[in-house]
Amino acid sequence: MVMKVYSPEFKADAVALFHSDPDLTIAQTARDLGINAETLRNWIRADRARGGIS
């Protein structure tokens, strides 16, 4: 399996999209973006650890 590499901008946009609507789930956001839900969950955790959006 080939590991995909996403740009920092894509990651930031994905996290911002998730936080933009309180009704969105991680799974739904990831599906809309065509990425794995666990990947998005990891990006959200990393953003929170850096002091980003809670």
C-alpha cells in the first residue's frame, strides 16, 4: 500500500472544515475529502496539541 503525502495546507483546511460545522463528524468530513477518518482524527489531535482550535 502506498502512503499518501498531504500538504500542510490541505491538512489545515481539512481540520478547519471539520471545525466549521458542529454537526459534522470526523467520518463524514473524511469521507467528503476522500481521506481515512483516522488520518483526519490524527490531524485534529495534532492541531489541538499545538494549541489550535479545540
